[in-house]
Amino acid sequence: MLGESVKTGVSVFVLILLGVVTTGVAHAQSRRDCSAAGPTGIGLSVGRSLTPLFELSRGTFEAIESGSIDPRPGLHLGGRVDLPIAGSWRGRVEVSGANWPVEHQRFTLGHVESRQILAFVGRQGGRSSACGYVLAGGGLFSLRVEEARVRRPGAALAAGVEVPVTGRSALQLEAQVHMIGSGARPPMATGALAANLSVGWLYRF
């Protein structure tokens, strides 16, 4: 089931990527050197958080005595600030969140809410209207199930393509992986691994 979710998400992402890149190339005024630092940008992103991997603490849902409790894909939203560092190096500060439904025998029991603030650093490259980039970083994750909440540190990786649209704005097509640390406090009995695919809009000053 996880494999099917990942395949579906990747397929949708690739189709969106091809469409937006084609549009961006058509509207771009000229080719640009992606190794040059660009101006500061601020933007938003929306996408799909794929099925996360984690285990809930025993007794999180007291009514469930047997059978598996399965998290499902959910909505992912974020806001970001992109910062030039030097040359092709860039940084980012991002605040984002996801909402994963939790099911038991096809019935939705509730949701796991994930909120995080992350800092990234990485590089971009290429010489065309679309620039590819890879970022690595980490930050603080807040996870909530019903009334229980836990905060844990974690790491994150991001890779994407930025396509200029008009003027100072651009679209960012991106995949992220979040690796949330483990801890003894409920409601999470283990750490978590989560991935998301998103489309973002960025305005550069």
C-alpha cells in the first residue's frame, strides 16, 4: 500500500513538473546562470504528504484492542524564505505542516498533526530557465495526536526545480524527506519518516 501511494505521488509530481517546466521555458525572457546567487525570496507551498512511517504508543486509541492502526497520506502546507549565501549556495527557513488521517479497519480514528520549523542550506545548478537545487538541514518537529503532543528534533532533505514565471516570481516543484527523531514520550513510540511532494510559488525582491 505504501508502494502504491509513493508511485501515485511520484507520477503526479512528474506530470506537474513536465507541464510547469514547459510553461516556464516558454515564458522565460532569457537563459540564466543558476550558479549565481539570486535575490531573497518569500513564498508558499502546497502538496501531498505521502504515507508516513511511524508507530503510535500503545493505548493512544483506547477503544482499539486488536488490528493495525494505519496512518494515511495527507495535505502538506508550508511557508518559506529563500536566502542567497554566495554563488550557487543558498539557504532557507521554512515553517510547514502536514495532517495524516489515522485509520483502523477503514474507519478514521483521528489525525496526526505534524508542525515543523526547518533551516536548510544547499546549492543550485544548471544553466537554463529552470534551475535544479538540493538542500539539507533540520529543525524542530511538533507532533500531536488528539490531546497528546511531543516535540522532537529531526533532519530534512529537499530537492527540486525552480522555474521563472513572470517578472520576479517563480514556481518551485519539490520533494522533501523528513527524518524525525525517536523518544520515550507518547504518543509516538518510535521516530518517524515522512516524505512530501509540493508545488510552491516564490517572489524574489
